[in-house]
Amino acid sequence: MNIAFVGAGNMASALIGGLVGNEARAEDILVIDPSDDARSRAKESYPGIQTSAQSSLELSAYETVVLAVKPQAAAQVCRPLRPI
């Protein structure tokens, strides 16, 4: 299973914590967040995960994409994800 998380906050961290070692390998997880600090915390908490600042075409390689953002940020985050 390979899975991408858009957002690296508490919600994503909780989900990743449940997945790593049980349902997925850390190497199969991508975390996307524009914040350097958030990406660093995610990598520190879950060694082996991949991180990125932007959600570009790389999402097409993932079976599952989880939008782990606050509701007020969802529209802004989803705009670049919609098909062209």
C-alpha cells in the first residue's frame, strides 16, 4: 500500500502512526506540507517517510491520497489537485 498525506499536522500524524508497522511501510508514505517545520517533525517521528513541499504530479503514483488539513484550508489545498 502506498499512501500520500496532504498535511502534516496532528490528524496526519495520528493516521501515519497507526499505519506504520501495521498496514504500511514508512517508505511507502509521502507527506506533503509547505511548512519546513511540519515536514521535519514528520520525518523525525516516522523515519523513512518521504516528504515534499508541494503536491505536484507525484500524487498520481499513490493508491490513496488523504487530505489531512483543517476544513477552512480544504478549498485552497484541493484547487491544484483537480484534474486539468
